[in-house]
Amino acid sequence: MKKLFSKIRFYFMFVKAFWVKRKRIVLVSFVATIIASFLLQRLVLLQIGSPALKIGIIGLYETTSLPKEVSSLISLGLTKALPNGQIEPGVAKSWEAKENGQLYSFYLKDNLFWHDGEEITTKNISYNFSDVSVEIVDQKTLNFHLKDPFSPLPVFLSEPIFKNNKLIGAGEYKVKSIEKSGKTIKKLVLVPVDKLDDQKIIIKFYPNEKAAVAGFKLGEVDSIKNISNIYELDKWSDVKIESKTNFNQYVGLFFNTQNDKFSDKPVRQALSYSIKKNWDNRALSSYNPSSWAFNKQVKTYEFDLENAKKLLGQEGSDSEKPPIDKIVLSTVSFLAETAKKIQEDWQNFGIETEIKFINSTSEDYEVLLISQEIPIDPDQYALWHSTQPLNLSHYKSPKLDKLLEDGRKILDQEKRKEIYFDFQRFLIEDSPAIFLYYPTNYTISRR
């Protein structure tokens, strides 16, 4: 017991002597540890509070062809197009059409600046349109001279503009860095212009959806926007999936009207009536239903086998087979389920249907199942006029050609509306295509 007491006394005397001699160092170290711990916690909280937003985008782009969902973060257009096709001011505070629509004057806002600090003027805005000459009137006035009247021009000018064709914009975010592979952008880092917002955006581009999903699984990105399939990611507990109908796109069947099988309107109408159109987001035409030019009073072609047989001259006939015995349905892989449904409906109608997967719409086809973008302006000249390469049905109609020609020349919106109402009605009556549904897009992100 005496030995134990001696040891305790020894340790007490040792600690006392150490404290007397080293107390300043101990106190300083203790205070420094507390301060360092506090600062470290603040740093961690700061990093957690404003992480980089890492987004995956599908598609291969160059600096001059960025998708609008990206370019609109970096800059503004002369105008701003709303989802319904109406136009608001952008960089331009106002504009006016003159000389029956062959001259447009745009007047720029004051005190707008590029991200490099230089004021936006007509001298550092560049446009290169075919059949349009651009005149700089003064520092704030641009004139666009057209060979023919073109009423959709203000919508075209809603595309974001950049200083001297470089990625120097005037939007809420500016470009911090670009990573390229050749001319193709691989990664884009954006930082907010507003100093109160410290969240940067990192955008990584992928050639296709499967590559983007693989990148998401590897942690390269935390969100992927506008994909057509969830790829079983709904089974991941830490993944959030949001769905949204894309009314700026529709899925449709396009008949090759140059093929003898589909050159007659009754045949095309019969094939439309033979499809059960029970999609939630049913498309009645090639227009966005929120457009100011959308006509909802059109023929709907609800499922009606008796009417389909009547159109093919089978009414009262003992024959169960329509005059067309086989159809080759060409499509792309992500529309495989829709193709199978069409195949089932047509085979129930007595038509053998073969599904063929293609890589390009330039390939020859009988009937093409594809999705198509809907222009913001109701002008669909490029998609349906008989002279245009994007006319997927190779459809020719002098009546519709004239409506499309007039619709892009007339400036009065109410008169344009009447024209496009007629256009939709006649197009759907002739049935060069069957409009099926507006697709659902998904955004996946980490919780």
C-alpha cells in the first residue's frame, strides 16, 4: 500500500511540475485545437451547402450547337419564346415589322453587358442566316432584310446570342472552363454571375442514354435530364425519378406515300382506325396543345374496326383479310414497345407486320415509327411542304403547300391562326401520318 501511495505521489508531482513549466504551451495548443475544429466544421458545412451540380446531357455538341437547355443558362436571345409560341422581349426591348414583313427592326435594351464586362451592342452581335441580310443601323438598332416576308423570324431570334460567336454570353451563368475532344464538347463548367449564388454547374455530355446512365451509376454525374427510359433505376433506394410529358415532341407513324401500298387516303385512314389509341398523352396532331395555333376540333380516328373495313371495301365481304397483306414497320430501339403494340393491332386487323430497327431515317421504309420535334412557332413548312427533305411521308398536297406558304408570310396572328387551323384539319383528313402520343421524359437524380 505504501508503494502504491508513493507512485501516485510521484505522478502527481510530475504532472504538477510539467504544468508549471509547460502550461502556456498546453493552453495555446488547447485553444488552437478548438479553433481548428470550429473552422473545419464551418468548411465542411460550406462545402455541403453549395456543392457543384453535376448534370448529364445526352448528345454530342460543338460550341456553336449547344442544346437550348444549356445555351439558355449562358445567354439570352434577342427575344424570348414562351411554351405557347408567344414572344417576349429578351436582349431586344422591342421590334417591329415593316415593308410587309420584309424588314424587321430590333431595338436593344440599355445597360446589358456580356460576361466579360463589355456592353452588348449591335457591333458585337453576329448573325449568319441564309436569305437574310443584317444591317447595323446604330449601336442599339439592328435591321433584318428578307427576300420574302417571314413571320416566324422573332421566334428564330429567341436562340441565345454570344459575343462574336464565342461562349461569352449574358445569362445567369458564365463559362469557367470547357473540355473538348476535337471539336466536340465533353464537359462544361458554369459558374453563377450572381456572387450571392456560389453553386457551380458541371455539365457532362454523353453520346447516348446508356452511356449517361453508366456515368450516373459511376458517380460522374448526379442527375440526367430528359431520358426516355428509367433503366431499372427505380430499384435504387437513393435515386429520385421525376416524369414529365414532353409536349414539344410527338411520336407518330409516317406512311411512305410514294409506296403504292399507302398512296390512297382510304388505306391510310383504315390503318389509323385499326389502332387502339389508349395512350395517356394522346396527340391529335403535330402541334403542341398549348400553342396559340393548336386546333382541337380535328378528326380523332378512335379505334373502329368496322369503319376500317368499310374504307378498304371489306364491308359485307366474306374475306377477313384486307387488300394489304404485309407491312414493314421501321423504327428505332427506344420505341420498341410502341412498335409491338402497333404490330399487334395491325395483325389483329389481318395484316402481317414486321418490325425493322433502323439507325437513320434516310433508310428506305414503308411505314416509319419515330418521334419528331415540334417547332415553337406554328410554321411547319419544313416538315410538310412537298419540297422539303424533312417531309418524312414524301407527302404532296398543293392545298397544304399553299397554306404553309401563306402562313409564314402573313403577320397578323389571328389570320395565321385561321390558316394553321385549316392546315391541321386537312393534314389529319389526308392522314399521311398517324399522330400517336406526346412522350414521357424522365429526370433521374440522387436523393
